[in-house]
Amino acid sequence: MDSMDDREMELEERLRAAAERLDPVPAELFEEAMRAYALRSLDAELAELTFDSWDELSATRVRGGGRARLLTFAAGEVVVELEVAGGRLVGRLSGGGAADIVVQRRDGGTRVRADELGRFTTGELAPGPLRLRVSPEGGGPVVTTWILV
């Protein structure tokens, strides 16, 4: 079965090379596509995941279901620190300050408010993917990457 996968990959590479040679993507179309991609987060800056305790303790993730997961997201001046434990989020925004936060799920969202120290918490959350949309007072919105809880 592995040899078939290798043959399929080789065929795909040969077909890709032929398409690039016979019908290349026009440079102006490529530039337009790159500009469109840059606009994907026009209404909110994307916060990058900079720390995930699951990466540090990957063996714990399998064996120790009782440990909290710690996450850090950063976008410019905004840093969001999260603890995922017992199906709920406890978080803090760097530098403090009140903010509106929406926990976005595929089926909707839950609104919470960060206090003047930047602290917030959610109620019990169902397992599945989510992301946060953080709108700090006096700043533009920030959206975290999707995570699985």
C-alpha cells in the first residue's frame, strides 16, 4: 500500500509540474490572491498561539486528564493568557483593562466581559473547537486561532 501512495504522490508532482509549465498562474492573479489573503482579518488582528502547555507536556495530555491546559496568544500589544480546566476558560489580558470577549463556536458565541484588571472567566463549555474575539476598550479587535477544548 505504501508503494501505491508513493506512486500517487509522484504522479501528482509530475502533473503539478506540467500544469505550471503549460498553464502557469499569471503574476497579477497571484498578487491579487496574496492581497485578498491579507484582507482575511481586516476587521480583527489575528492573535498567534505563542505557548501551549500541551506542547510542553504532550505525554500528560494522554495520561493526566486532570491537568489544566495553559495557552498564550499574542497580537501586537494584546496578549491573552488562558487556562482551560474542567470545561471552562479562565483568562487574563496583558496590561489589564476592560474588554468585551466573545467565545466563538461553530454554532454561535458566548459573551463575557473582562474586568478592569483584564480578568475573565466562562461557564462550563462543551468540548469542541473555539476561538476568542477580544475587543479591548480603546483598541481594535483581536481574534485568536482556533483551539480544541
